[in-house]
Amino acid sequence: MSLFALESTRAWYKEETAIMNSCILNRDHTYKLCRSPKDCTKECVPCGTVKWCEKFLPKEKTVPDYYPEFLKEHLHRKVWRADKWPLGARVFIKPADRHKRFDGFITSGGYRKKKKGPYWCSEVVTFMNEWRYYVSDGKVMIAEWYQGDEVNEPDPPRLEFDLPDNFCGALDFGTLKTGQLALVEANAPYACGTERKTRFSQNGL
């Protein structure tokens, strides 16, 4: 039986409510409302926000790896880690040390909206459509469109390459103006909620 640990202060948010409703329909699952990890047992699976889930993890497990080595050939743009603010360059920037320390954004080239480092920097590109692929043990379980052509919401392209057997998480891919399918970013296997209606299963599920 799965025991989900939900943050009590978010009991009526849509994600937590969906889990509670699922537990009502599926007797193999149950949930517990907790104020802190101290209220939970080791059998509990934390579900909720990034901040909530990371309270259960050692610090070294919470450092984001948005551009993993095994997906570098699928970036199709320059991406680098930096400790200094990219003055004089217009780049897309995200915090490199912690999830959600600030939201990613495109810099102006000056000091406007400057944040504390370290950073992940990326050349600015335009994604025509974006999809999220949910991966468990190297297998794509479900994929869904979440941004781009809002009229047609195109189905996710099949990923024509293998993923490491031990990888779990959510991969965001998008099509560039060149037509190339490029990695937007990789997300940790927690707090990666659904973006839109699921449209595709690469694993035949």
C-alpha cells in the first residue's frame, strides 16, 4: 500500500485534492496530512510542492540537474554554468544550486533583476511547442503538450533515443524554429505535476 504524505496547509489545493480523491477510489493507496516530516513515517511518500518534498531529502539530492550529461547532444544550443552574473549578454538564466530559488527568465544584458549565483545560463531560443515526458526507470510512461500551438495542441514526438535505466523524472522537450526537437530542461522525480491533459504513452500504457 502507498502512503502519501501531504502538507496539511495545502489540503485543498487541486493537486493534493486529486491525490486524496484517488486514494478514496483506490484502496491500495492512502494519505496522511502532515505539518512537517516529523509527522511522517519512513513509509510515507511526500507529495506536493518542491519545498515540501525537499524537506524529506538530504541537501545533496536537491541540487537541480536541468541539463544532464546524457542529454547534452539534444540541447541544440549553448548551455553553461556560471558563478558570475552574465553582464553584457542576453541569456536565459536559472538558479544552479536550488530549485525555485527564483523563476527562470531572460536577462537584459545589464544588472536589472540580478540574482545571487550560481546560475545555469542558456542561449535564448524560441520553442514552437513544448511537451513534458514523464519517465520511470528510463521508460517514458506518459507525455503531454503544455505550451505553443493552443489551437491544435500537437501530440508529443516520440523520443528516438534511449534513456538511462536508472533515470526517473520529467523531461521537457520542445521544437525549435529549425524543426529540431531540443531539451528544454530535465526535472527531478518529485513535485513535477501534470501540465495539461495527457495525450500520449510511449510505453504502451
